[in-house]
Amino acid sequence: MSHATGFDISSLAPLSHLGDLSVAEFITDYWQQKPVCIRNAVSFQEALLEVDELAGLALESEVESRLIENDGDIKDWRVTHGPLTEGDFNKERDFPWTLLVQGVDCFVPQVHDFLAKFRFLPSWRLDDIMVSYATKGAGVGAHYDRYDVFLIQGEGQRLWQVGQTCNENSPLMAHDQLSLLDQFHMTQEFILNPGDMLYVPPLIAHKGVAVSDACVTYSVGFRSPSHAEVLSTFADDRGMDMSADLRLKDCGFTTNSGEISALDIEGLMTLMRDQITPENVAQWFGKHSTEPKHNGLDMAEEAMDLIELESIIKDAYGVLRVSEGVRLAYTWQGDGGLTLFVQGDALPCPPEATAFVEAISNQWLLEVDEMAQLVKNDAAKAMLLILHNQGYLYFADE
Ligand code: SIN
Ligand code: CO
């Protein structure tokens, strides 16, 4: 059933990039618990992007990038935040350096496609793919992330060491721009060759050093909201729909005018609790978790009308893709209806369009002839056109 509330992970097909591990073993034994290194997880026929292209992205103002130069002692480590300039790359350096570019999946279709390997995890958890390029001896130092990360070696070799579990009280080195751990207690180390993958759970200390020149690492990061973010963004979302005329009713009086009574507290809790319905939580979370990472994405697709769509269907050529950088997810509501969330908006979906919306949200790419089967009725075609004309979907040759 498409909208089952739970499922049996042991029924999932094995994935070649998890090596000998089944999805069930990976999720039960490692995910969010302990690091694991998978050899030959991916076979790169060619680079997902050329180093020149990566450097080019770092020059763009809408792309988040950093150049970290490791010059001796920690106090001599320099961070230059992007957009970088040609001069930053042309500079002669006799010490190691790393270029890190965030959100590369939002800009490069092949990198976006690479995410298909991680479709065994919920896509709302996905943050981005960061790509780093390092010269021999470079690294960003021992640190921990609050994200789950898959570190995949693209080119060259990198030595990864993993260590202790950290928390917000773990002492950091004195550096005003880098959150580097003061202590690193190595427990395991791995030399990664192209195609090898290391999974590192949140809060686990790790440290990577390029042991070859031209060391390229793809970091696929999975975010998870903090409890504070859950509570504050849910409250903000609910507050937006509420009239200021709605006020707390007095629930009871005590003889002590200085006291906030237990009944007052109970009244406040009832008011809050009444907002926590499956529908309210799903609407808020769908919007919140699909908020775009980059606001200024160029999504100006040519608007298309029904006649043009019919002609694409007739030609039965090409694919329909989710635009790079677009976040989408859906949820089934209690009344059996489906709501699609895209880039922070909620779009209720007519029943005739649900098969199409489910397929594009789960697969991110549909062959035109497969798509044609899903948009046989007017409501589904209209939904497709709305999403296309907003720039969320586009047609391509492959
Ligand atoms: C890197 O690619 O150099 C750093 C990735 C990380 O530690 O998360
Ligand atoms: Co890290």
C-alpha cells in the first residue's frame, strides 16, 4: 500500500553501494550509531564534475564555498569564504589547502543524480552534497558534525580517522572561524580510494587528510532538526493562522492573587495540546522540511501549455526531472488526501493526480512514456503543468 504507516526494512532490495550489507543491516547496526567503511561502494566511470567546474562554482555568489589553507600551527590556518576570486586559485602556495563547495547537487545535474543512491533514506532528511578538493597533506582538521554523512572518495586518496563521541561541551581549539576539536581520540582509520565510502554518524569526531594530490571527496549530508527548531517552527507556523482575537480563557481562580494556578497551567497546556493534531503537524513539517536551501535559484523554465504537453507525450521522448535544488515531499492526510510540499509550499493534490505526484516525488526522474501513463487525466496534467511552470520540474533528453 502506498500510504502504509510502517514497513518492513528487511524486505528492501540490496543496494550495490552498501557492499555486503543489506539495507536492513545498515539501518539496524550502523545508521545513527557507528561508522562503517564500504569498499568499492561506487564505481565512477567518470568524475561527477571536473575540478575546473568545482572551482568555477566557488566563484559564484549564490554558491557557498570556503578555502582552507593549512599553514603550520592552528593559529595559522586561514579560512577564505566564497565567492572566491580567480586570484585565490592562481596564488602560489607551498602549504596544503582545501576547497569546499556546499550544495553542489543544486547546480550540477550529474551530482544531483548521484543522490539516487541514497533513496533508501527519506529525502526530507537530505541536506546536500558538499564537494571538497584538497592538495596532498590538506584537511579541515578534527571536528564533529551534527549530521549523518557519507564520505565518498571521488579521486585521489584520503586518510580518514574516526574517534570519540562529542557534544556541545567538547573543548574546541581557539580559532575564530573553525570549530576544531581540542582533543581527538582516534578509534579507527581507513585509507579511502576512489569509490570507497565511509559513513559517519552525528557527533562522532572525524578527521580527513589528503594523502595524494587532487583528492576529491563527496560528502552526502543528512540533516535532522533540533528539538528547539521543531518546537519553535511548529509554534510559528500555527501562530500564523490564528486570529489575535483568540485569547486564553480564565480557567479558575484561587484566593491568592499572586499565584499562577495549576488550573491556569492546565488551560495553557490544553490550548497548546489542541494544536498538536496529525494534520497540523504534517502541514507544518511538510512545509518546513521542504524549504529551499537556496532562495535565488534560477528556475525560470519556459511556461508550457496543455497543447505542448500533449505533443511531448505523443513524441514519447526524453525524461521529466525534478529541478536541481528543489525539495519536495508528500504526506497522506487522515481523510485519504495527499498533500505535496514543494519549496516550503503545500499543494493539496486532486485524487486523480496522486499517482503522478507520488512517482515524481519518490523517483525524481520519469521517462516520458512512464509519465504519460500517470497523467492520463486532466487533473494530473494540470498538476504537472503547475509544477513545471513554477520551475520545479523540467523536461530533458536524458
Ligand atoms: C572534507 O571533505 O574535507 C570534509 C568533510 C567532512 O569532514 O565532513
Ligand atoms: Co565532517
